[in-house]
Amino acid sequence: MATSKSTIDFLLDQLTGADHVTVRKMFGGYCLYSAGKPVGLICDDQMFLKPTNAGREMIPELIEGFPYPGAKYHFLISADMWEDREWICKLIQVTAMELPQFKPKPRKKHD
């Protein structure tokens, strides 16, 4: 099941108060970025955030899950938690602050 455009539109609207939040479509879902750092994934209309200590402290009932088979575990942020705009923006910000700066892997040269 793919993530619907309406889910992405709603989530981006809720995150207008966070630092430069964008999404990029990939692997049948979306990667969620904050100020250029990948902070999570949106797969099957669900949000999965990269695990951080700051995020763990903010999430009242922590649920961990896997966005797709073979992925590392993430924090599952249920859609009802997206309703609190201030909270979800803060969660994205503290997650991004704790993650290292993203360094894209160099592309392999083909002979």
C-alpha cells in the first residue's frame, strides 16, 4: 500500500512550524527531511522517525516499528499524534538536532 498524496499534504501542513521540512518520494514511500537531514520515512500512510534520545523522551507511548522489510527500527508516530501541530514540529526539530549532518555517499563511477 502506497502513501497517499493527501497524507503527505496534511503532514507537511502540520509541519510548517518546523525547520525547512520537505519530503522526497522514494521506494514507494517518502523520505522526511528537516533542514536537509533525513529524519524519517512516510510509508503506507505512517510516519517512522529515526530513533534519538530526545525523540524517545518526547513520545508518551513509544512504539517501535520497521518502515519496510529489512529496515532498521524507527519510532512509529501514529497519525493521531500528528494532530498536535506544536508537538509534532518540536519532535521533528529535536530529532534533526540530534542526528549527524547528512553526507551523501559518492556515486560509483562506471567504466
